[in-house]
Amino acid sequence: MSEFKVLFETLQRSLTNDEFVKLTLSKPMRKSEGLLNVYVRLFKIEDKDVFELKYRHEEENKFQQFSLDALKSEVESLLINKFRTGCLFTLSEDLIVLVSKKKLVSYRDNAPSFKNKLPEIPLQS
């Protein structure tokens, strides 16, 4: 998890400050597998934070829900094995995670893309 330490620290800070908007994983390593991207949204269900992942395939979408700890493991696995780019959108900044062909991880900060949080409507509804 050390190579994604900056990502997960920024994620944690955005959750603590109530600034998390969404996380998007894109640029698949192998387009032939059919997984185009993954969208991560946060919802409160019975006063618990639940992260819903929308796995966008060419033919269909699949949804899964994760706790914060399980989300970190899943995102790390997806970035190492499936995708080259992740973008964490918060109200204060956008953090871009880039994974090279040699699995080297780099980061880039951008100005925030969002001024408001997204509505809390589950993706699968």
C-alpha cells in the first residue's frame, strides 16, 4: 500500500473534512477484458459510510459495496492490475494517480473540478 499512501491519505482527509466527491479509475491496461472504468461513490446507509463501486463494462454495469478498508484494497488491486489512471475528486483538489507500464506510481494535483458534492442517489437505482 506504500505506493498509494498519498492517494489514501488524501481520501481519508477528504472524508474527515466532508469534501469527498467521487473516485474514478480509467484507462484500462487491457481493453480486451471489457472493463472500461470504475466509479466510486460514497453513501450513508444506517449511519455507516458505504462505498459503492460501479464497474462499467462494454455490455453491462456491475455494482459492489465496500467499507473503507475493503475499498482501499480493491482500489489498490484495480490500479496495479487493471487501470493506469485514478482521479480522486474532492471539493478542495483533484488528485490524479498515474500507474506506468512498469507499475511506477506518480501523482499530479489539479484545481478542484467540483464545487458541490454529488447527490446521494445510489448508482444502481
